[in-house]
Amino acid sequence: GSGTGCNPFAVIFFGDAMLKTDTMPMTPSPVWKEALTAKVELPESEVMRPDIILFIRNDAGDCSEALAEVRYSTGEHGALPEVWDGPPIWLNLVDSPGGPDVMDAKVLVSFSLTPLHPQKPKKSAAQTTQSYTLEARECKVEFYAMGVRMWDNLKTSIA
């Protein structure tokens, strides 16, 4: 095969948000340079935040096929800064169930998270005694999907 059957796009899940890039026709290594934005409700506590799950899928006309995926943990301090200062980062993709082998495939991304409203002061005694509050906060999350460096053998596995 020549790789012409590969029309990749990315789908990103974070909390209750789902974002999708454009489909890049006829390439095993798409370049999107797309900024995707969504509003999400997140726990105040960073350690309680959900992971970002990013899927690379192939648009096969009447259906889409799994190619690869990655899970990005947002529970550590600094994982979702309000402003992403540095260069985007390469995340290693892993095989999706039913997809091709994705040795050495990577996706180049950056993330930022901006609170939409000022933080409310915490006054109640119940909240101060708990280390993890379940209070949610509305935020704007931005994903910048640069592109994917795929693998040469994808051409023969998909075409």
C-alpha cells in the first residue's frame, strides 16, 4: 500500500469536553497547528483532575479506525499551566485496541487551563478540614495540536 488510506484526525477528551481536529487527508504524519478550546468544570484540587486522553483515528469514509492514543496526567502541579511558556511537548503514543502497531509514534502538543471566574474564598469549617474539596470550577482549556510523527510501517498496515 502507498499510505493513501490514512486520513488521520485527533480526538481529545478532558472532563466533559470532547475536541476534534480537522482530518488530514492522505498522510501518515499529519500537521494540524490547530488550537482547540473548550469550557470544562474541574475540581479545585489539582490531584482530583481527570487525565487528558488523546486518540489518533483514521477517517475511513463511513467509519473511523483507531490508530493510536495517549493519556496525559493533569494531576501534578504545573501539568496544566494557565499559560504554556515553553515549546510544545512530544507525547509517546501507544497502540489503540484493534489498531496497528505504533512503535515510536509521537504527538506534539501543548495545553493551558484558564479559570473563567475568580476563585471564591473558602470559609466553611467543613472545607478547611478536608484536604480534597470536590468543589468544581469552570475553566477554559486550550489544546494546541501541532501534529503527529507516525511510523513508516503504518503505510502498509492501513492501506
